[in-house]
Amino acid sequence: MKKSSTDKSLDNFEWWMAEYFRFLNKVMGAKVVVKTADEKRELIEAFVLRIAAIWEVLVESLMIDCLNRDSTALAKHLNLPLEKHLKRAVCEAIVSGLNYFDFKNCGTLKKEAKRLLVPRHNPFQAIPKDAARKIDELFVIRNYLAHYSSMARRAVMRVYQDSYGMQKFREPGHFLYAARGKAGQIRLGDYFDAFLEASAEMRKACP
């Protein structure tokens, strides 16, 4: 039985990240069509939703890939006599079709992966702590942009306070468009870096 390739899932994620980064740089340098700071901030907020979406696609795809390679841990967790090498379609049904796998942040992702995957085929444990923190921050921002609820707004404000020492709320577009110190990179670039670092470390962990 041909086994799933984690490289393909990671390649797809990194390709899209490169495309978004290229387009973002183009937008940031635009002086005609998207020339005002407010327009650029609006586009940055749209980027947040796209980046979060392709990360979720990667996580689901990688989980299926790894489960397809060895389902021993899943069988033990469910206390069922599953075959070690399940067909990919079965793995996909378990992970996505039946909504079995759900994660709210990198902590719960690692916890679930540890229960479902054998150590040799569990790249999620390789996500660096600092990258995980940044990824979680972006998802807090994503949730606010998706709902604009008072609860989501408070969660974003906690990120601003805890990680940046900010005491005043700013809309995500303003926050992410702001330059980061002497390096000059906007804050959204820091989040790009975190996702790519996580992807690179998971790739190293994949046998």
C-alpha cells in the first residue's frame, strides 16, 4: 500500500505562504491601486484569514499523512483492533469526515497528535515553542476578524498586553502593519516567519 507523503503537504503549505508573502510585498510597495495605509491595512486583515486557513489545511493533511503511515497509537487510544496501515481514505474519514480531530491552539494540537500518532510519525511535537506562541496569537486575531465579538476583542487585547505591553486597543490591520523595530519588517512578517519555522521543523521531524 502506497503511503502518504508529508513532503507534499508541507510543500503545498510553503508554496502558498511564499505566494502570499510575494503578493503582500507587492501590495505594501504599491503606490497607485492600493496606495493608502488604510487600504493596505484592510488587505493585511484579509491575509490573516487566508494564512490561518492554509495552516488548518496543513494540519489536517499532515495528520492524515502520518496516521496513514502508522495507526497503532490511534488503535490504542480507541481500544480497537485497527490495522497498522489503514487506507488513506479511512484516515481522512477519521480526521476530517467525522470531525474527530479538532484543535484550538498549538497546545491542544500537540496533545491530540500525541494521542493519535506514534512518536516516529508525529511532526507536530517539533513545532518550536516561540513559533507556537506566535501562531496562537495570529489565531486569536483571526477569531476577532471572523466574529468581531466583545469576547474576541478582549482576547486580542490580552495578546497586545501580554506580548507587546500595549495598553490601548488597535484594530488588527493597524497592529500588523506597524513596523517592528530597526529591522523595519511589519509585524505580519513576524507571523509569516513563525509559520515557516514551524513548517521547517516539522519537515525535519518527518521520516
